[in-house]
Amino acid sequence: MHKKQMIKNLRVGDEVETQAVILELNRAAFTTPQRAGEYFLRLTLSDVSGRVKAVMWEPPIGDDEVKPDDVVFVRGTVNEYHGLQVVVSDLRRLDPAKVNRAFFQPVSMRNLDEMISELQAVWEEEINDKALKALLQAFFGDALFLKQFSLAPAARTVHHNCVGGLLEHALEVVFFCRKLAELYPEQINRDLLLTGALLHDIGKLEEYRQDSFSFEFSDRGKLMGHISIGKELLDQKLATLHDFPEQLKLELQHMMLTHHGQRDWGSPEVPKTINAFALYYADLISARMNQFSGIMKNHQVGSGDWTEWDRFLERSIYMGSVGEEK
């Protein structure tokens, strides 16, 4: 097996012989008459260090065809085409059981055990409402649920897309929710808001496949999405708790359904309580700041004051002031 070349270290002119995960794959038809009916591949290749665009003019066929989430051996050269691009000459599937997953799945920079302890402290020490504490105990007191929650990503590509990402994101949302509760102590129900912060993304445990290298969506995730799945999981747990206050239940359900804030972003309804509104913005700040941070960290030193265009944020980021004396 060839030594692993990390994607972040690739430069124009490099010869590539390495392993990667296929994050995206699209077949594109040739436009030249002599190749009518044939297609080539446009790919996004990924490893723990980053991702890179790739093109393959002569794709594998039949039993050798590849698909997203395959771990593959890649041979090719790096050129420049709207950024770095690997022109692939050889692409072969590898046995996922025989590769080192650490090469392909990024892990949160935060210590996992410390984050779990912080999570437990929130629901055991900060939540005073007995009904909400019992609900959180029902979720996080389950060892299997806690393990899955602690290892899951918060997203596939956009933010906190790493092992432990969901836990890291939830704790960030808790942090921002605390600050909002301090600013508006008479209007915000702090216990309810922190409960929503911990539970708002629980549907992501089933939205992504547990065995996927690239955090591929499950069938259930594609068909329902994490908001609907999360509401379902919440309702199932609430059904086991006797005498849970109906008004508290209704608002928590509303927070779950509206935490994306807008119908265009997947929420079936917009936030209509101050607690739901606060959760939406705390969630958004955590996601957006993580996106900005990731783009800035991946910006190559010496490649100018502006990062590459990010299609999710719909902008480039100015780096000229980074590192300047305060």
C-alpha cells in the first residue's frame, strides 16, 4: 500500500498516489461529437485533512464502478482549474475494513471525555425544572444514546462535520443560550432553552449512517430530515414520562420544529416564542462561526488575502487582518 498523501498537502504538479473517500460524484456527458453518449466523472475527494475536486475522463465501468462514500485508491496529477484539481488516471475501490478510518474521518479538536462531562453537568447541575431534568435523564442517562450522540457529526459537510461534532455543536449552542438568558432573564425560560439546546439536533443520530466514512445520509434521513426525526424521538420519550406539563411539551416541540428559523431552511414553522427564537439564533451562530473558522484554517499561507469562494456561505473571506497586532 502506498504511503498516504494528505489532501491538504497537494500542490499543482504533484503526482498523486493515495487513498481518499468519494464525497461527491457526478457523471457529465461529453459535448464533442466523437464521444457522444459517453460520460466522464466530476468528483470531490476527501480525507481527514480536507477535500479536493477531481475529474476522470475514462471512468471505471461495470463491476469496477465507484459511488459516493467509497474508499478508493487514486492515481493522477494535480493541476489548476478554478482551484486545485486532480486529473485521475486510475480509481479503484478499497476494502473499507482494511483501511485506517482515522485517515478519512475528522475528529473534534476538543477532548471527547471532557465534552461528555460538560454535557452531563448541564443537565444534572444547571436544569432545575423537574420535568425537563427527567426528560434529559431519559435521553442522556441511556448509555447507548449518549455514546451515539457523542460520536455523531453535526452535519455532513457544512459545519462540525466530524466525529464528536454533534456534541461540540450542542455545547456551543448551550453557551450562546446561557448568554441570551442572562440578557433576558425575565422573558427567557432558561431551563427550557438549555434543554432545547441539548436536544434540538437529536434527529441527526438517525439522519446519517453510523457506518459511513463520509457521514452519508441514511434512507430515513433523506426521506424525513433530522427535524422531523428529532420531533418523533422527542415525542416517543415524552410519552414515557407521566404528568409532563402540556404547555412545556408544546413549546419544546415548537422549538424542535423551528430551530432552523425559516421554512426555506427546512423548518415547517418559524419561531413564535422567545425561547424558540433564541435557540434558532444560538444554533445559527454556532454553525456559521464554525464554517468561517474551518475555511480560515484551511486557507493556504501565501495564497493571498482572500480564501476561495465558499458555496455555502456564498462569499470569500478576507484574511488580511488575521494575525495583525491588536
